[in-house]
Amino acid sequence: MLVLKPFVPNLCDPQRAGLVIAMASTFARNFTLVGSVANLILVYRASNRRIAIGFGRTLTLATLVVGLLRL
């Protein structure tokens, strides 16, 4: 977000652009299972309990779509 901050005020809708950038950067690291250490810990702990977590069970994409529709 800080890298793009100088460009946001020049866009046609700076508030909306800022919200989209913030949301996208937050969800981008959670889109893959290896995108964050927290994801790896969660998958490891779930596998110890015989719970399989894969890309089909992640809610990141659905949450991103809902967030974009609400903007």
C-alpha cells in the first residue's frame, strides 16, 4: 500500500482505489497455502487432526469477490 500511495490521489476515485489496494494486498498473501507462515502452521496442525485443507477449501477468493462487489 505504501508503495502505491503516491499514485492513489491521482486516480479518478482515490478512496475506492485505496480500499481495493488494501483489500487486495491483504488477501493476496493468503491466496496460496504457502503465501504466509500462518497458513503453513494451520495446514500442519490440521493435518495432525486428519483434516485436509487445500485450495478448494480456502475462502480467500470468495471473500475477495464479495469485497469487490461491496465497493
